[in-house]
Amino acid sequence: MLALRQAVRAATTTSVRMMSNFSFNVTSAEDFTARVLAADKPVLLDFTASWCGPCRMLKPILEKAVDEQNGRVLLAKVDIDVHQDLATKFKVSSVPTVYGISHGKVVDQFIGVKANQTDCKLHSIFLDANNELPHKQTPSPYSSQQCLPSAGCSQLL
């Protein structure tokens, strides 16, 4: 009985973080095509897994960044264990992997969670996706690129 009371107390006092108003879980290949590739606004495509610690660390960062865009950017979450076909199509070899998608095309990407670099990279993706920067080829996640000085970042990506 004591264990039941403790479980009820924990369930009623624990704050549960709701998903961002601008994010969604991809449920099928058709859903992916309709909500990501055919989206009329840029989409952050987050390849994640429930067992992935860095993915859990990145989740609130991505949701906050998307919320701050106030609907100008969406966040699509793809569980690689459920949607292996999409992970294979995007050549995901490590999670978390995040792509910036605009007009059905990849504009940028990053892999992993790196302290100050994540915010900088998100800023770059938002600018690219909103066509505020000249279009560029998708860089290798292993290339060195200087972050935009206007983003207040000086880290190498």
C-alpha cells in the first residue's frame, strides 16, 4: 500500500514537460513526406532513439530553439528504431543526427551534442532554411566550418 501511495504522489507531483507546439513525431513514410518534405516552412529533422542519452540531452534544446522561432520552423522527430528506412535513406550512422530541411531539400546538418556549438549550428540552419544566406551544398558533418560571427559563436563546427 505504501508503494502505491508513493507512486500516486510521484505521478501527481512530477512536472511533465509537454512537447513543443511546433514539434511532432513522424509516424510513417507517408507522414514524413507530407509533414517534412512537403512542408511550407523549414523543418528540423531530429533522428533520435529512446535509449540514447545525448538524444535526451538535445531534445529540450531543439524544442526551445523551435519554440523561439514561433512557428517559423517545425521540429520532426524520427525514432531510428521504428523508422529504420528513413534512417537508412538519410545515412544516419549516429544519433542524435539533426538535418535542416527546406523545400524538401537538406540545407545543413549536425551530429551529436557539443556544448556551445549546438546553438551556433541551429542558428546557421535557421538562416539557411529561411533563405537568408546563399544556398550551399550540405557540408560533411566532419568538416571544419567557422560559425557565423553574427550568431555570437566563435567555435569551429
